[in-house]
Amino acid sequence: MHGPAMPGWLLMALCAMTGAYCLLRARGRTGEERRAARAEALMGFGMAAMAVPAAVVAPPAWGWVLYTVLFGVAALRALWFSRGSGHHLHHLVGSSAMVYMSVVMARPGAGGHGSHASHAMAAAGGVPLLTGLLLAYYAAYVLSSGARLIPVSAATAGGGAVTAGGPPAGGWGARPELALACRLTMGIAMFAMLLTL
């Protein structure tokens, strides 16, 4: 993506770690939870690959086509599975946003990386209305996900405080707050990537 190299590397590392955690989560799950975790891992690794600073490592022209096809298939898969789970609608939006960014970056003039970053950002553009709608969606998603992570003080029936005692029996992959934190991280990363268009 366009922009300074340091934030790009940080975004890439964050997305790669999120994808790795989603794979860990998928390993300990079955059925619907496993499908969702795999879709989130694909999104995390795909976002990590797209976040590599273009000024440092310029992707080949066919790379954007590969992203478009890969996330186009992921969007169709999410559409298919959205019949049974509303969470897959979010995967559909995310995969479609990745297709959109890939198409925008593949356009002639969008790949002009390097010292003319501001000119390249202006050339990349995209459709302002669509970019704005995606930014609004991800802003709302990030705010709602962040609100769900705010701890609520819990009390037992006798009025005493409930304390957490280490990871649950299922291991680190079974912690729902970490899964939500990963989704929040990917939402923030998608918002940041859309801002660079």
C-alpha cells in the first residue's frame, strides 16, 4: 500500500500476527467456528501481504490480479456461508473491500510507488463514495468491537468479585476476548488501508 514505510511494516506485522492467532484458533474448533477462524486468518495474512510498503518491495503487476481472484473467491464463499451465520456477512464485506483495493491498486498509475508517494496516492484514488462507505462501515465496526472489549465488573451472587485465573481449559485459542481483539485489530487495519486509497 502507499504511505510511509514504518507504519506499513507495523501494519504488516500486526496483520500477520492476527492471521497466525486465527489459525491457532481454527485448530481447536469445529464446524462454523473453524470456518470463521480460517476466513479471518486468510484476511489477516492477505492484509499483511498488501501492507508491505510498496516503496520497499514493489509487488508485481500480476500480484494485484492474484489478490483480486483470491479475495473474490473468499467473498463468494462468505456469501454462501452467510445463509447460516450473520458473521459471514462481515467476511463478505471484508473480502469485497480487499477485492476493491486490489482493483484500485492494479489500475495504471496506481502502482507508481517511490518518491512520488503523494502523486501516486492521488492517482490511486478509487471511487470516493464506495471508499467513504467502506470507511464508515469499518469505523462503526471498530467502535462496536472496541465497546464489547470494555470490561464489565462482574459479581457473584454473594456480592464478591469474580477473578480470572489464567487461560481457560481450551488454551489460548479458546479465549473469546482474544478473538474479538483480533477482529478489532483487522477492522482498524482495514480502515487504515482504505485511508491510503
